[in-house]
Amino acid sequence: MTAILVVLAGVLGFQLEAMGMLGSAADDAKERPDVIMIDTIARLGELEQSAAVFLHDTHTKALKEQGLDCQSCHKTDDKGNMSLKFKRLEGENQPELTATELKDIYHDGCISCHTETADKNLKTGPMVGECRSCHQEKPEFVADRVDAGMDNVLHYAHWSSKEIPMDAGKDTNCGACHTKQGEEDGWRFDAVNAGKPMSDVYHNQCVTCHQSLAVKKAEKTGPVECASCHGANEVAVIKAKGAKMVREMGGELPRLPRKQPDAVLMMLKRSENEPKPEKATGMAPVAFDHKFHEGAVDTCNACHVKGVNAPMDVSFEAMHDENSDSSCIGCHAKEQQRPECASCHFMRSNEVKPSDASCISCHKPVENGDVLMTASDEAKAAEAALLIAARPEKLQLPALDAIPEFVTIDAMVDKYEASKMPHRKIVLSLADKIKDSGLASTFHATPEALCAGCHHNAPATVTPPKCGSCHAKPFTETDSAKPGLKAAYHGQCMGCHTEMKLEKPAATNCVACHELKK
Amino acid sequence: MLRRTFLGLLGTAGATAAISTPAVAGGKEFAPHPDTLGVLFDATRCIGCRKCEAACNEVNNLPAPDKKFDDLTVLDQKRRTDDKTLTVVNKYQGKGGPVFRKSQCNHCLEPACASACFVKAFKKLSNGAVEYDASVCVGCRYCMVACPFEIPAYEYDEPLTPRVMKCTMCAPRLAEGKLPGCVEQCPKEALTIGLRKDIIKIARERIRKYPERYVDHIYGENEMGGTSWMYISGEPFSEIGMREDLGTTSAPELTSGALAAVPIVVGLWPVLLGGIYAVSKRKDKIANDERVAAVKDALAKAGAEAEKKLSEELGKAEVANKRRIEVEVKKAVEEALSAKDEEPASGEEEA
């Protein structure tokens, strides 16, 4: 009897293991950026085996140790361009390969090299008969890639590089990647690249150039390993190096020499054919400080979402959507999340529509609007520069003696004494933190604007009403959103301290703000 | 015979139980009392100062704890309510720093404790509080088993008059028009009290105005059929120690089907099944009696027949015997006569 049971248990165990129900390798799969799952013939029919797991960086390293290079697997066509396909050329002029032919290319190509490497007594990959070592049903490696991007810092590294040759007769090297001036995005969006996966386009552009420079033993070249551009750690290293370079240059990245406008007057265009209106209509124009914003964003694509050659989306939503990262309002809203801004701005709900007064900060009415509508770009740019110069440079504050030095809060003395708040110190400290912010100086248009950060829901003034005039007993039926006076004080002060990430005074340290009543 | 009886009884029992349950389980929806109060706990406002615990201790005249209420190191351990602590604040790790949550009786709209208590010690008042009556409590602690939030605590150290201890929503204070102790003391107004339907609106409004600050869910709006004490939070609720697997069916509703079968089992089955059994037994008894009578009859009949046959056979045998004797005598006489005929000298043997 027991014998039968033991045998049954054994059979069950084998069956479960065969069905893959014991342990899941998928959960323990290690993540790497260079994992490529080879399932090339999937588009030609059903796969008999699961996709093969291929670790690209492992192979480049192994080949490098043997003194071999990309040519071992990647063919070059007659134009000298390296094909990113394995041991074959694919394209318009190449014959279509059948599934069997592709399978043979991979099997013969891979296994033969593995066998040769084994003969050299080096560490090698799976060979004939070890099918499931490549075609893993539960792959032990899973691809985990971050998007490789080109931000302004990396771009500077390229256009200031001595390794990339200058264009003929010019002192810039844009043509090395951007084939035609005026069509800089063409290398990505050209018709010749239509239908190709973007990874191929980018790899063909970037990796092949890096490789050729490495072959030429250039002093500095870019990475060719998958992980160097797509691995989270490596990307962080590159970003840190870039930041260091910027710091060494004085903290400011040199401007791209492409004759960008310094100032732009954003207003409705009117062609000369249309009849001139009697007076200017439409929203007042916005003087946009392009030079400043170039330095404030990571990449041109932050605003020029469709590329630097395409016309910008000038719809209302594109400029004003507070939830978008590429709209004016949205980007400014993101800036407001910094601790020094969030102290006041976190309390303001997004759903409260800004007042008309805030539109004027950007849309400043001009006197000669009707003339400007049909003026040339240079005239408009000049006008924009004037308007930008007229903006306040520094944050405006009320006069020092208009800011009370101490405010004694004694409206609810019970278990604790009245609180003596160092009001002026707090106001000046807040102002100090935002003194360098152009955004703050422009949008805090009046001296009393900063006061309204705490003295809210009332017109901005240097003599605001007492908190108790609106906040009284809690849990009344009239306005359920309004906290009572005690919670108003604590919520306002503690909320600001939390957003500014202040450790002192701790919210639970009551006596730091008001002494205990004896 | 016995097996068929048993199976028949089983079938009847099942059938009667089945016809009853749909009638009960298809219960009507009913809303909470319109005056039910609700309390909203906003986890983004709580700073873990424990003033609510201190207030609860004071208004309920509970004994002083080992560590004072301004000792915030107790937050390093997770605590639960016990017989001397009707509410606790626990600390959890959030995305941007510590997050705190106050734990106490949630005053469910359809309380599991009230449903489990068979002496009606728990009562859901019209103001929303779930009130406990210690005078009828027998100390079975089924309420502690039933509560999905594991809140009721028992005075195990009290030998003579132990009570179940849980938050009362300060029902006596509410009756006087005062606020519950914890709600009154919280410096941040992390606790907001009002009519339950208004509190839900307040919570929704807060989530709508600051969508990036809150998880879009009011815990307690529907959990376990709805509770009077609700929570909104910036962290997922499972991260602040709240069960998300409770479902929206209230505890009484979960058990109503099974409980509705009890009257059937206790009342109907003994009578019905006993009756069927009795009838069946009687039928057997009668059959048995008839069989016994029939056997007796048959025996008697057979006996009588046997007797008759015996006497007949005896008669026949006697006749046959007599005949034989006669035949023998005749034969002997004939022989004698024939011998006499041959020898006329011998005397006459025959008389």
C-alpha cells in the first residue's frame, strides 16, 4: 500500500514539474537592458519553439575579448552601412527570406560560433542539441530598458565634440547627423525611414557612428553597449557626468548656435491680404523670453513636441493645459511644486480657476497691436524684447514696516498660551527663497501678492482680515470645506512646514510654537 | 428498508431547507437612518500627535496608560485597541514620510457584532453609534470573533464584571450636543463629524479638489455594507493597515441565508421528519404483525390439516389392517379347510 502511494507521489511530482507548475522562474527572472528575444520567424507563421533569449552585451564583450568586432554578426551593405540584422541584409533590394532560411541563418550562425569558441576552451553558449537553453519557455532574463534620450547636455557634448567633423565651409558639425538644415528632424522622420522601427533608425544613426569612432581610436566616443544607453544605472552615471561638465562651465550650458530667437511675440498672425481691422482684436500678445526658456528646459522637445521643424501647436489647450508637461501653464504648475513654492501653492486647489488678473501677467496689452499684427518677425521680436525688459526683475515686497514683526495669536487660549509668531522673519525668509525665480517675480505682480499665500481667499492687501473672521466653529452646515479656527491655524502652518520639508518645528512639538499653560 | 428510509428523510430535509432560503436571502435594500452621523478621518492631515487618544482616555474615565500620551515612541510599534484603550493611532511608512491612521470601532451601518450577539447587547442607535449594553452581556465574546476590523476588546482582568470595551462614538456626549472627545481635540481637524451623507460629500469634494493628494476612494462608504467612520488617504489603504478584502456585503447579510435555515431545522424538521419516521415505523410494525398472524394462521391450519390427515390415514390403516387380518384369517381358514379337505381327521381349529 505505502509503496503504491510513494510511486503515485513521485509520478505526480514529475508531472507537475513537467507542466511547469513547480516554482516559477518568471518571478525570479533577472532584468537586464540588453535582452533581445529572437522570434524573427513569428511573422511568417507559428513558432514551434518559444523565442530565443539573446544577451547582446554579453556577446559584444566576449567578442571584444577575442579581438573580434561587430562584423562577426553584422554585415555591411555596399554603401558601407552596417545592417542591424543578424548575418543578413534586409531591405528593398534584398530577397525575402523564408522561415526555414531564417531559422538556418540563426542556428548555423549562432551554433557554429559557439562551437568554435568551445574549441578554443573559452566560455561559450549553447550548442547543438541544447535547444531549450536558448528557447526558454520561462526566460531567466527579462528586458528592462529605460528610454535613451538626447537632452541638451548630451547634445552639447556632440556639437562641441572635436571628433565629429565640421561641415564643409562652416564651423558647425550639424550635418554629421542632421542631414539638412531646416529639416533637422529629417533623419528620424524622412520617407526613407518610414516603416522601420524607430529603434533601428536610432541605432543606425548613433551606435554605428560610435562604433566607427571607436574603431578609429577616437579620444572620446559614445557607448555601443545596450546597457550604456538603456540601463538605469548607466544612464544615471551619464547624467551625473553631464551635470559635472555643466558645473565646470560655470553652471550654464552654451547656447546652440542655430540663430534661435531671443524673444518672440506670440500673437495671432494676420496676413497682409486681409483687411486691416479698425482696432486690434483678440487676446493681447505674449512676449515670450525664448532665450531664458532655452536654459530652463532639458531639451527643445519639451515645448517643440513635434520636433523643431514642425510648426508649434498654438491652440488654447496646448498653451494653457495645466496637466500637460509641454504647455506653458502646465510647466509653470510643475515649478510650483518645488518646496519653496509649494509652501503656499499646495493649498490652492487646481480647480480654482485663476483670476483675470493672472492672464495679464503674460498677455500684456500693447498700444500698437493693430500694427504689430502685420509687422515683420524682426519688428515683433523687438517689441517682445521691450516687453520682457519691462517685467519686474526682482520680487516686490511691501515696505518693511508694513510687515508686522510679531503676530500674537491669542484667539483660542485654552491649554496653551498665546503663540508669538515671528511674522516678518517668515515673510522675509520665504521671499529670500524665491528671490532668484523669474517666474515668481513676474507672476507675483504686486507687492501684496506674497501676502495672499497665507492670507488667502480675500483680496491681496497689507492689512488682511483676521483668520477668525472667516474661520470660526468647525463642522457647521454652511461651509463644510472650511476648517474651524484651530484647524485653520494648524493646517496652514503645519502644511507649509511639511511642504517646505522643514524638520523644525516638528508638527507634534506643540510647545515649539506655544507654551503650555501653567 | 432502513437505507431507503434514511435517504427519503435526507431528501425531505434538503427540500424543505431549499424552499425557504430564497425567500430570506432576497432581502430588501434599506438605507441607514437619515440622522446617522459619520466621521471622516483624513490620513493626509493626521500628524500622529495622539491627542485623540488622550481625549478618549479622559472623556471615558479610562485608567492612565503606562506610557503617557505625549510619548510618541509608542508609535514605533503597531498597537491595537484593548480594554483600556478604545482608540489607537499607528504609524506607517508613506511615499514621502510617515503616515498615521487612527483605529477605533467603525460603527458599521449593519454591525457584525450586533448580528453575532445573541442577547442583543449591541444596538445601532439612530445617531449612528453602535452602543453596548454591559448589563445583558454574558461574556461569550462572539462579537470579538465577528468583528471584521478586530476592534472589540475584553476585560479579561476583571473577574466579576468583565465588559466588552470599544469606542462608543461618545454617544452620551452627542446626546448633550457635544462633540466626541477625539474629534474635538484633534488640532488638524483630521476628524470631521457631520451627517453621514454630508460627510461623504465632503470627502468627495476634497478628493476632487486635490486629486493628486488622495487615493480616489472613501474607505467605509461601502465596505462591509458601509460604516459610519470613513477614511480618505494619500497612500493606498493596504499600506496604512486597512483590509481591502472585506467586500461590500454586510456581515448580517453574509450569514442571513444560513441563519434563516435555523427555524426550519429546529422547528420543522423534528415534526416533519419525526412524523414521516413514525408513519414509516408504524407501517413496518403493522406489516410485521400481519406477518406474525399469517404465520400463526398457517401453522394452525397446517396442524389441523395434519391432524385430519393423520386420523384419515389411521382410519385407513386400521381398515387396511382389519382387512388384512380378515384376509389372513380367510387365507388361514382356507388353508385349514383345504388341509381338512385333505385330511378330514383333524379337529376343527376354528371356533
